[in-house]
Amino acid sequence: MMKSVDKVVLAGLQPMDSLSPGRLEELATLCFVEAVSKGLDPFRMNVTKSAQALYVLQGDLSITHEDGSTSILHGGSEEARQPVDNVKAKINSAIALTEIEIIRIDTDLLDIMMTWDQLAVYEKPAPVSATALQI
């Protein structure tokens, strides 16, 4: 079962922590929290097959890297504020050690929202001073 994401949760994740409140609100309407049962690989559950940023909110995820090393990501930890990048981190597989809650965010959508926010900052007109209005 999926539930909606609170913008406060998104604001605690990177790089969304740099988004404006309005953009966070918009992104929150496009994201859902997914429950993943113990023993399942959340990367294999990606039905869209698009590039996604995956965040572990709760529970423990065991990650096996291509070099054979393993690590455990604990939801709510400082490390869990970053997306689990199965390509750059060279993840071979991941297994939920407990029931976990995750958020998936389409990376293209996230890039667009980050760009819009950056453009909005640069496009703000400079305030006009009272002395500049006097002729």
C-alpha cells in the first residue's frame, strides 16, 4: 500500500533540502511512500524502469556491492538522507532485512524541479528603491 509523502519528510532528504517550500509541496503530490516486505529487493520492484532516486525512510536494507562487500542502510540515519544509487554505488542486489518504507523519485523529474527552483531565484527582479522612482 502506498501513502502520500509529507513535504517535511522530503525536506529532510538530499538534494530536496535545497528546494523552495512551494516546489517541495509540488513534489510531495507526485511521490508516494511504498512498503517493501522483508526479503524483497526494492530495485527489482521498479515497474517504470526509469531512472529513480530511492530513499529508505524506515527499516533496514542490506546492500551487496559488485565487489562482494555488503553494507546495511538504516532508514532514518544520516546516510539514508542520500539516495541509494544502484548504478554509481555498483550495487549488485539489495534485500530488505525488515519491512522497509521507501520513496522513489524519478531523477528526470527531480532534475527539472531543481532547475526550475534555481531559475526562479535568478529571475526575481531587483527591488526598486524609492529614490529610483523620483524623477
